[in-house]
Amino acid sequence: MKKLIIVSLFFLMGLSSTISAQEVTSSVNHGNTLNIGSGVGGYGGYYGYVSHAMPVLSLNYENSIAKNFTLAPFISFYTYSNSKNWGVACDQEYYPFKNYSYHETVIPVGVKGKFYFNTLLNTGSRWDLYVAGSVGIAIVNAKWESGYMGPRNYFHSTNPLFLDAHIGTEYHVSPKFGAFLDISTGVATFGLAFGK
């Protein structure tokens, strides 16, 4: 994942420097933007204990705090199933070893702070390049197959409080519409941005 982030950052910097001459006449406002995305996660952050990739949906609304800085309350959603082999060795008649299914729905909520490098890198108004950090909690709803009497927190090896680091870019098709790519320690997300 670290190699992917580093390669993506250099690719995005190179791409933005080659097209910085293509300007949009109006100035891009980083605030008042609704971002809707879907992606793949499962190996880090609040997705860490899943240990496999899965689809993730996300939604956030950016508010301008300073010239190159925004804060965005967000909500994400993912769900997955797994199983655990469980039984009681000394009581195989009533509790035989078998695979019990487990289903979990997780809703991470929090706030994401973004710092934009547009002015520093002179990317022009069509492209945004940023680094970000997010903090929040993951709300978890877990259900086990009936008959399972083992430990209920078997798959919960992370704290519901999380921190996540991001790098990303957005291409503005128009001043009020764009597409973005956000790569973080938890999930890689592609989506659409709608500005006012």
C-alpha cells in the first residue's frame, strides 16, 4: 500500500505539471463541496482487522476554513461476512466443531481535514492536489450465526477510534463539478465532487 501511495503521488505531480497551462477562467473554491465516492479497503485504519479487500461507500461535505484548508464531516459504510471454526472439545455432542458465520456492518463517521497544494505547486484551477487526515469512530453492528457460543469479539482487534492519512487529487470538469481520487491508509476511493 505504501508503494502504491508513493507511486500515485509522483504520477499525480507529474500529470499536474504537464497540464497546468490549461486553466479554467473562474477560481476554484475548495469549500461547499459534496463528495460522493466508492472504493476498496480492508488492510489498514478502521478496516484493519478485516484482512481482505472489500467495497466501501463514502460521503463528505467540505467546508472552507482557510484559503487552502477545509474540514469535511464524513460518513462511510461497508459490510462483510466471515466465519470461525468453533466447538467444545469435551462436549462434541452438544457443541461440535463447525464453521459459524459472522456478519458485520461498519459505519465510520468523523471529520477530514484537507490541505491543498494548488498555490504552492502552481497546478492551475483544473487540478487540486492535497494531503489530508481524518479522525473519527467506527460504529459496528455484528451478528453471529445462532448456536455460536464462543467469544463475540473475535474479529474486533482494532479500537473504534481511528486516525487515517490521505493523499489525493481532483480534476474539475467545471467550477461546480469534478472527479477525485483519494488514497489513504484505510481505503482507496474514486468519486464525484459537486460544488455550489
